[in-house]
Amino acid sequence: MKRFILGLVTFVLTLTLTMAVLPTWATARQNLNQQIPEIDGTYDEPSHPNLKVRVIVHHAKTDKHGKPGGSTPTLVCGLTDPDSDTVVPAAGWKLPSAWTYRLNPSSVPSSVGGTNLATIATNGFGDWHTASGNKVSFTQGPDTLTNRQAYDGQNIIAWGRTSGSALAVTYIRYNTVTKVAVDVDTIVNKSFLWYWSPTPDCAYSGVYDAEDILTHELGHWIGMDDSYDSSYQNNTMFGYGSIQEVKKNTLTTGDNAGAYQIYNP
């Protein structure tokens, strides 16, 4: 009987210690991810000396949050989409030839529609696949509920919390030796008002178009940098986003040329 009681006490103590340690590991992992600031720049990946994290913040051209003064956004068509032959520079990494991404439809605003996210992503990835000279193939993996950046191999696109001035933030973790990305996450700022028009030359008034901004963010996945000079203002990779804009849905000559040079040196 004493042996049974001693064994039971030992089991309970072991179980208690195990349950105490598990949350600690999870908390430690979360703390490591939180060490990456939401500020444009390149940072060390904690506990991974061969990895860097490039954080790219995509700002709104003005401080408008896509709030059209209480009026209902209306569809505006016939918007211009001028070309630009200004070649966008490379950022310093590239994707492997096969890349799987995961979407968080549950995080998407109802004004965009979670069921539309797969189409929006497919359109954007399709543009960059062609721009790379068909050197990168994208595959959509299972949906995720994650809406925060983390080094977890998920490569997510989600709406979540970012700083007030950021339309979206993309985190690229890449190997400093091979210059190949190993984990990429894009978090779109849910504080802004988002809509989506499936028609290429149409956008809703006073708000941001989800595909317009996401196509820009996916350019960072492929290895493109932001460009702020006025000569890039018509490029998809121009560093600012605007309301009632869809010209970033399609790549310019300069965007295509920049991506092609990364994968076909």
C-alpha cells in the first residue's frame, strides 16, 4: 500500500512539473518572436545565428485610415494604370523554387470577405510567379488561425494588429549564407477599412483595396525592396499605398524586370 501511495505521489509531482514546463516553453517561444520590432529594418533572429529578419513596413501615403466620413464606399471604375520601366532593386534574398503559404480567412474583414482571400492571394502570387521567369511555384497550404508573425514555417497572410501608420508589415526570415528565405509572414492592419474589387480598373472610394496592397507585400516575399523615389510612383513596389488605388494589382515593366533579375542573374 505504501509503495502504491509513493508511486501515486511521484506520478502527480511529475505531471505537475510537466504541465508547468509546457507553458514556459510556449511563453519563451512567444517572447523570442516578440523581440522582433515592428520597425523597418534588419534584425537578428534569436537563437538562430545564421538567420536575419527583414521587417518591411508599408505605410499609407497619408494618415487616412480609409474611413470615408460615414459615407458608404462606392465603386469607381476607369482608373488609370500607367506603366513604369524603372527597375525595382532587389532586397537581398530570394525564395526557393517551391514555396507553400497559408491563409487566415477568419481574420479577413467582412468588407473584403474571407472566402475571397484565396482568389486575391492566387492573383498576386501568379503575377510574381511569372515575373520570376516561372522559377518560383506557389502552393496554398491548409488554412491557419494564426494572425501574428513567428518563425514557425507557416508563411501566413492574415489581418491582425500592427502599428497605426502601417497598412501592412511583412517579416522575411532568410539565411545569411544562402540568401534564401526560410519563413515569411504578412500581417495586414485590421485598423484600416478594406474593400476588394475583382475588376482590375475599379476600386471603392475612400478605402484601401486588399489585392492592391497585398500584391505589393508579395513582392517582398519574392525578394523586392520598397522604393520611395518619385520615379517609382507607378511601380507596384512604390513604398506608399493610397486609398482608391488598384494600379499595384498589375506589375509594371520595372517590377517584372527587377524580379526576373533576382532569379535569372
